[in-house]
Amino acid sequence: MSSTLPVIAAVDGSADSLRALDWALDDARRRAVPLRVVHVRQYAAWAQPDILAAGPPEPGDDPVLGQVRTYLKGRTDLPAVEYHGLEGVPGALLPELGTGAQLLVLGSRGRGGFASLLLGSNGMAAARDAECPVVVVPRPGREVHGDVPVESGPRVVVGLQVDSPDEATLAFAFTEAGLRGARLHVVAAYMWPVQTWTTPGELTPPLIDQHAIESQTWTLAEGFLTPHRSRHPDVPVDTYAMPGDAAGQLVAASKDARLVVVGRHRRRLLAPARMMGSVAQAVLLHAAAPVAVVPPVMGEE
């Protein structure tokens, strides 16, 4: 079922946020939904950080939203665009916007971050806490290393854990690939070499060969993909069972990709707070393409 909820672009006047705005515009157009442009004015240090000010500022009085209006002026292919100005702490307010959005899109860093940071605190907070998928658009020019097999044409990359597949992540990746007329590049990583400890200081070679593990990983991945293939018959899918670290494989596959899709950690009994997950965090920090972090379906967190 399609949704009429908007795509939200968070802006702060930085070049990073304008790149995110362009990405969000394109996605809203493809989804045929409105775009909501939001600027959160930072509270002063002594103000209350976690609530909205009474009577938020009018969008027309916000110079950052005025900059966006000027930036978009004259474009003829825009979806319906709304402008919202809020006051508060962006890291607290931006995740809350996800309850009324299909997507929340941010740049990798805003105006207030240190130049050496690869990802700002607002992007990290939104990706960790928002109820909707969060897309973080990196600065151009990130270099990634490693050779991965790729087919020609536009690609959306998604990571698949065969021991705990995330249906929400796969559904989002198939949808985005379909919207973009792209191939879906599925990375199912497995650990290799497998080492077995016997006595302290001694390792024994694995009893299962690599080909068997790779074949089993690929077969399991294909099984999890089958229902999604049936719902998206026009999306070509390439499944790769790859040895080694999942984050490294996804970062390598991000080169020239349109989007990389990863799942957010489910909550654990001994860690009930929301967590990003090491793979999602590493991909956000290092991928050359925009990264979508998808929360688990309601009830699985």
C-alpha cells in the first residue's frame, strides 16, 4: 500500500544539507509525495533542550528556509514543497519527525560539526532513533577500496544477514531499486576463515571448506529474497555471498551505487536502548554513496 506521508529534508544552510535536499527532492518526486523542508534552530545553551519553544518561528522569518526557497526558485519539476521552522536541539527533534514521514534525509555533516568528523551528531542521532528510514548523503569524493563484482547500470546495495534477516530492510531496498529502475546488489557476508580453538594457544583448521559455507550462505539468502522478488518482478537481483567483514564488503560495493541500505539493530534483552549497530555505523562513516538506515518493523525493536 502506498503512503502519502512526506519525505522530510533537514536543512541548516550548509552545502551538505543542500545535497541532501536534492536527494530528497528526487526521492519525493519518484514516490509522488510532498517534500517537507525542515530547519531546526538551535536553542541557546541555557535553554531547555528537549521541547519545542512556544510559538515556533514562522517559516518566512527563517533565513535558512529563505535560502532554500531561493535555491529552488525557477525549478519546474518540483513536488509539492512545505517549509517548517522549529526551535530546539536538532539531535532531539529530528528523530521525532520520523513518526510522520516516509523518509528523513540529512547531510553527513552540518554547520556546527568539526571538520574532521565523517558524520555529524544529528545524523547519528536520527539514524539511531527515528521511526522511519533515515538517509544520510555523504560529501562527494569519498574513496573506497576493494574490488567487488558488479553488473552495469544503476545499483542499490543492501546487506543481508542470513542468520537474522531483516524483512523491513529488504522491503525498503526492493522499493528503492524499483523506483530508480536499478539493479539490487545483495551482499550476504560470511565469516572466513573459521577457526576452532582446542587447547590454549592452538588452532585447528576448519572442518567445513569455504565453498560449502559460501554455497549455504547464497542458498539461504536466495530463500529470504524469494517473496520480495515475487512482489517486485521488475527488479533484477544479483546475490553475492562474500567472505569477510560485512561492513567492509558493503563499503566496497558502495562505489558508484545509487544507495546503500542497512538495517538498524534490534533491541536486545540486556541492551534495551536503541542501538545503531557496528555494521550500520561503519557504513555510514565510510560509504561513498548515500546510506539508508532502516528501523525494524514495529514490535521487533
